[in-house]
Amino acid sequence: MVLSSESLVESYTRTLDCVHCGLCLPHCPTHQVLGVEADSPRGRIYLMRALAEGRIEEPESIRPFLDRCLDCRACETACPSGVRYGEILEATRAELERAQPKRGIAAWLTRTLLWHVVANQRRLRLMFWLLRTSEVLGLRWLATKLRLMPASMAQIAPPVPPASERRPLRTGVHKPPPGTKLRDVRVALFTGCVMEPMFGRVNRATLTVLLANGFEVHIPESQRCCGALLVHAGQPDRARTLANENVRAFADDDIVLNNSAGCGCAMKEYDHLLGTADGKAFAAKCQDISEFLATEGLTATPAEQPIRVAYDDPCHLCHGQGVTRQPRELLQQVPGIDLVSPTKSDDCCGSAGIYNMLQPKLAAEIGRTKAAHLHECAPDMIVTGNPGCMMQIDSHMRRSGHNVPVRHPIELLLPPQ
Amino acid sequence: MTSPAKSPNLERDLAQLLGRDRVLCTRDALLAWECDGFTVHKSRPRAVVLPESTAEVQAVIKLLHSANVPFVPRGAGTCLSGGPTASGNAVIIDCARMRKVIKISTEDLFAVVQPGVVNLNLTTEVTPYGLHYAPDPSSQSVCTIGGNLAENSGGPHCFKYGMTTDHVLAATIVLPDGEVVHLGSTTGPRTPHGIDVLGLFCGSEGTFGIATEITVRLCRNQQEVRTMLASFDSMSAACRSVGKIISAGLVPAALEILDQATIRAVEASIYRAGYPENAAAVLLVELDGPHEVVVEDAAEIATIFVAHDALKVEEATDPKERKRLWKGRKGAFGAMGRIDTDLYVLDGVVPRTKLEEALEKITEIGQRHRVNLTNVFHAGDGNLHPNISFDGRDKEATARTIAAGHEILQLCMDLGGSITGEHGIGTEKLDHVSMMFEPEDLEVMARVRAVFNPDDLCNPGKVLPQRNACAEVSKWPQMVAKVLDVEDTPQEPESTS
Ligand SMILES: Cc1cc2nc3c(=O)[nH]c(=O)nc-3n(C[C@H](O)[C@H](O)[C@H](O)COP(=O)(O)OP(=O)(O)OC[C@H]3O[C@@H](n4cnc5c(N)ncnc54)[C@H](O)[C@@H]3O)c2cc1C
Ligand code: SF4
Ligand code: SF4
């Protein structure tokens, strides 16, 4: 295998930042479960460095270890040497995929799903319509059988919401309702691919909260999927296509908000992905909804919630974007709330994009641990700011017999009806 | 050392014992285990196995012993002297999945753990009972109790509370021929009568067998803990105040010094602790005990700081603030990665009264060899950790690094100290052992080891130089020659498939 690509040379240089101290090990979910050095950040970095140095004879043989990585970035937060693990991993995955695209039905399905369905709103809607229809007809198992939905996803995905909740938000400019104190700031909203059909209510809540707090909201029609899943799957070229379209779609906006940690993290990394001035400028415009609202301050008091709420940090928010304080600050402003922090709230839940479909066993083990930690603090509700995490946590709470609603933080910021 | 016998089906036999998931023999992936924190010495293992119980370790060792295949125990691989590196195509017996806390006795104050239990996790587990496990290497969030036992590890608080050996009560050991023995006693002193064989095992660096269950002492948390941080505009002022604190009869729980380069690296990292970056050195002091005593001692120490022209003194009793002050110290090694690609952590000891002199000479040695040298150390014990940052891909720079290290260790001995305080000999200091011990001393050690490990199958090539080579005190460490030479490539393992 020839490893000549520029990004790989750069990622190789990044591997040299690792001094092999091991301080990242206890923070790595896969190492916690497996206890295998090659499944730890230190070990993976070592293997990726060896690969770049030409010391790996059969690159395919180290791939399973890299595939098992959640790309959760907990190791980056823990690393005193400042190793940029995500960049190394993504460049290496891309190179491996380029040199030898994965074969097999699962790989094909992944590629097809990611590019032809997830990244295509119309087809994605169609898939969700099919799923919903089959569910209504009691045919969820058939959907699984027909591979409309992989078995592992069937366990994770909560029931597809009814059409009324899946309806996309109207594109264009939304103005705050009359009587609202205007803030003289216009923001753009990135609506995301899965968030729309699966958690339409979150997007609706986001819009409502922004409007109620006096912000004008622009929802560009031509926006696309952020491309994060493609980057994780080692397909940066396709991700770049999407990224460039998003750069254009939001060209007229100064502030681009999102409510999905995974997308937000990926978009803040367009700088690195695209390597262009446009990419850099776009990345600088992106903010998580919680970052923005915490800085601007709430003017519309949220509705009262006299309940115990556990906040769980999505990896791509806390490790990927360093945002931990803001969501908590905002939630504290909900009247009556008893906000608690579960043990290891910044540990991955095992969702990690489509990881729970690709590595169901490991994801389930990680999910179980997460559910146990959450259950410990006896919450009435769990909140977390990423659709994948919401599904995974919900599924594992249900599977371990705890019926606790899982919500997005923004849903608790809705003003009284 | 005996050469590994040809046994093409070894991997298959191992898989039969543990299941295929817990036997790793993908040749390329095995590179991940080829070194510990001492990255200069690399050697790929033949296979890695992950047993989960004493019985499994025993079965694996019996198999390897009968096949005459060498093996190496491994914990978290944070050793800094090459201890868990698999010389001679050995099989690594990795204890990472032996991580159960088997028993906690809050009344008799002990815990029985499997060797792969992470040091800090044990303390976390017993915190609700107001207890902790005292030895606290800076790697405590990662390193294992098994590794600590094998290295007789120390840590900042060992100045007051003693090293690992002072906290290990009993252990179940699988000897290198597969026999299982129980050493020490769980309650009371380790060996009330008889020979303290477990004492010999402590610090044997994985060459006497594999510990599979370890009973350690738990300590009660002190009523009050106070952390003080003083910064100075010269290293010698920091060292002199340490001398003064100790000669005044005070016994802090910890006395740690970081130099300016270390402070700056730490402050640039996520372990940033708010150390003043203009200071030439910071001194971290921890006091613990009954409230009145701590308050009184803190006042006395503050006076000593003032008398030594401290630039700034901070004090914290709040756990969160204390954690912040410690954070920089704990992340110091890792933060060095910001300086260069590789790090050589030295571990020499000098009499406390010679700290200043030693540091001056070390700086001089560093300059002469043109290496990037920083210092962070356990000042209370005179245990120095000069860190040399270098680019391991540059053979010449690596050779200079090792040569400088060699001279520093020589210096420690000349000043009446030792070549290691806590990181062990491993392969790193094989060249230096003969500088420290007479041939007769080494012969006794070799004979003791032969009792435990007669066939030299358990962690071969560590701690003691080859017999007969002892007398040869080399001026220039052989390690340099090895590095400048082609790196020793591990033998081809037999493929299984
Ligand atoms: C950032 C950093 C800071 C450090 N700070 C300190 C410090 O303050 N004080 C200090 O003393 N050390 C320190 N060290 C060194 C290291 O952490 C210790 O030597 C530690 O005890 C090694 O534990 P481990 O679990 O990583 O063992 P490993 O590195 O895996 O192995 C160490 C040795 O123990 C043997 N071994 C492992 N498990 C067993 C077992 N079950 N039975 C028998 N033998 C076994 C191995 O063969 C090897 O020889 C530091 C290292 C790093 C990277
Ligand atoms: S913490 Fe950073 S430097 Fe240390 S082993 Fe992990 S990645 Fe490498
Ligand atoms: S990204 Fe997450 S799973 Fe991957 S190595 Fe880092 S901590 Fe482990």
C-alpha cells in the first residue's frame, strides 16, 4: 500500500505528539471494555504511526482495531500532550478505505445508506415513511428482515414518529411572534439529516425557543447533511461535496446554529476537511445552540419543570467542541429543575454515529454501562444534545427496564404554552 | 537465555485455553505492545494473552513452560524502563482484564484485588468509607496494582507513607513453572515470622512470576489535607526551602518540585494548573493530619517560604482547588510531548542535601550533550526525574540522549545516591547495574532469581545483566551502540493460519 496522501503525512506528524504515557487509557470506552492495548488510544496511535512508517505489512489486519474506535475523542480531552487523535484517525481511515475499499454486504449497505439515503433528504424521508408505514402495520420485524433496517438499528431506534412530527420545518426566514422583544440578531439554523425525520420536535423546539427569545431565524433550503458519518467511515471526498454545498447554503449568514453535537463538531472541522478559506470561515460561524444561548442569555423564561433531570454530555460536544458548561447553565435557569450530573457523564454512550449498527456487541456493552450510571442518580428525565445519543440512551434505559424520557436540552427551554 | 522452541501450534493451544478473543496473534497488531513508556527499546511479542483468573494464568504458564517459550507479565504498560517489553520473542501475559476488586475489609483495612486493578480505581472504590490506597505514582489513573508491586512503585505521598512494599500484605503468585503459591499474610504485619519472601517479590520487575491476587493495606483519610504551592525565582531557593522544611522536623505528605520548562509545558496543556510561568521553580507541599497540626505546620512552612524569597504562595484545603494544584504535577510527563516527539524519563536518587549540586551538574551535562532537559522530582526523597525530550527517529539525537542519561546516573552514584528511585532497571539500566553493585552482590541477586525463575523463562533479559558480564563496567552504555546499530528486530513468529 502506498501511503502518500498529504493528509496522511500530516496525520503522521500528529502521531509524533504522543509520548506513550498512557494517561488516555482510562478514558477510552473500548479499552475499558476490552482491555486490549491495540483497542486503546495509545495503541491505535502507535499502529497508525507504524502504518505511516511502512512497518505494517498487511494494513487490513489492523483495520478491526481502528474500526472499533468510536471516534468519541475522550482521549483528546485526556491527553496532556495535545494529540489530535480525531484527525489522525480520520486521515488513516480514509487512506485505508481508498487503498482497499471494504467489501461485504455490511460495507456496501453502509456506503449506500450514508451516501444515497442519509445524505439525500428526499430518500431519507422516503425511508422513514416506509419504516413508519411498516410499523403502523406492525411490520417492524419485516422491515428488519427486508434489510430496510439493520437488526441492530431495530433495537436502537425508537418508533418512527408520526408524519405530523416528521414534517420538515418551513425553509426561509422566520420572524419572532408579535410582541416579542427583538434582539436584532439573525441566526441560521442547520436542521440536520436524521434530526428532521426522527426528532422533528427538537428542531421545532429549537426554532420556537430562538423566536421566543427574539432572534430572527433563517433556514436555508439548500442545506445538506453535514457529512460527519462519511468522514467517520473514511469517505472524505463525498463529505467534502456536502460540506461545500453547506458553505454555499449559509454564505449569507454570520451565525450558523445546530442542535446536534455530531454535526456541530463536523462542521467546526470543515476548516480541516476542506482546507479552504471558505471552509475556515464557515467553521468559525458554527455554534451549538447551547453555546449561543448561554452567551446571549435567555429573555424568555422557560416553562416550569419541577423534576430531577440528568444531563449527559454528548462526546462530540464535550470532547469534540469543549462545550460542557453552557448546556448546564441554561438548564439551571429552568424554574423548579433539580439538575444532576451522573457519574462519568462525559463517557461515550456507544452511539457514535452508526457505530451501534457496525459494532452492535461493543456498543451494547458501552450502552449498558451508560444506562447504569444514569439510573444511579434516579432521574425523572435525561437530557443530551445529540440525536444518536438520545436514541442509544433511550434504547438502553428501556432495555434495562427503566422508563425515563430522554429529551434534548432545548426542549426544556420552551416557554410556557 | 534459552531460545524459544519451535512450537507452531502454540497459538492454537493458547486459544484453546482462553478462547480466540483473548489470544492475539495478528502480527501487525502486536506492534502495539512492542514498548512501554521507555520507547527507545522496542521488541514485538510473539503473542498476547488476556487471562482473567489465577487458574487461567496458571494454565497459560504451564503450557508456555512445557513448550519452553518465554513470557512477560504486563499491567498498563506505563513502566519507564522497558519492564513489560517482550524480549526474545516472548508471549505477553497481559493482566488488563484481571480487574476485579475481590474483597474490601473496612474494619481490618485491607483490600484483595486482581493485579489489573488500576491504582486510582481502588482508591475511588474505598473513598465512600473514608479510606484510600496510599502509594500514588503520578501514573495512578492508569497503572495497575500488579505493575506497582512488580516495580515497587513510589509516588509523591510515599515520602511520608512509604513505597508499595510497605502497603502490600499478601499475594497469590503463579511461579514461572506454573506452581501457585500464597505469600504474606492478610492481616497484621506481612510476615510475622519466617522469611519475607513477598518482600523479595516486590520490585522483582516481573521476573519472579505473576501476581494474580494482591492484598494491600488501606489507609484512613486524614482529618485535614492542605496543599501549598510556592514559586521561586531560582531552583536553588526551592531546594533550600525543602532542606529547611525537613531539618525543621516537619514531615509533609509530599514535597514536589517542577522547573520552569516543565511549568511552561504543563501550562500549555489540558493539565494547566495556574502555575506562575515566570517562576524558575515551583514547590508543591502537601500536609495532612489533625486540623491543629496542619494549621501549625502550614504557618511554619509559609514562614520558610518567605525567608527564601518565594514569589508567590498559594494554599488550598478545598478538594477541588487541591486537585487543581496537583493536576499540573500529575500531567507533567505527558505534557512533555509538547516539546519533542519522544521522552526519556530518568530516575536517579541523590542525598537530599546534594539536590542543588546535582541539579546544577545535570544542567551542565544536558548542555554538553546538547539535549533538551527538564526537571520534575520528588524533592523529599531526593528522587530526581530529569526528562530529556528528543526525536526518536534521529539516531544521533537518541544516542546523545542516552549518553546524557548515562552521565546523569553516574553523577547520582558519585554523589552517593542510586540509579533508580522507583522506575526500575528493566532493560534501560542494564548497563548501569554493574556501576552500582559489586559482582558478588549481583551474583547473590542472580541466585535468588534462579530460585524463582530457574529456566529464565519469566521476563528474560531484565534487571540483571547477563552473568559474567557483570564485572565489565562500560563507560559508554551499550544501549547507545544498539541504537546506532540497526535496531534489534524481533524474530519472526510462527504463523498460525
Ligand atoms: C506519566 C507517568 C508517571 C509515572 N509516575 C511514576 C511515579 O510517580 N512513581 C513511580 O514509581 N512510577 C511512575 N511511573 C512508572 C510506572 O507507572 C510504574 O512503574 C507502574 O508501577 C507501572 O505499572 P503498570 O501497570 O503500567 O505496569 P507495566 O508497565 O505493564 O509493567 C511494569 C512491570 O511490572 C511487571 N508486571 C506487571 N504486572 C505484573 C503482575 N501481575 N505480576 C508480576 N509482574 C507484573 C511487568 O513485567 C513489568 O516488568 C510513571 C509512568 C508514567 C507513564
Ligand atoms: S495521553 Fe496523549 S501522549 Fe499519552 S499515550 Fe495518550 S495520546 Fe499519547
Ligand atoms: S476516540 Fe474514543 S474510542 Fe477512539 S481511541 Fe479515543 S477514547 Fe478510544
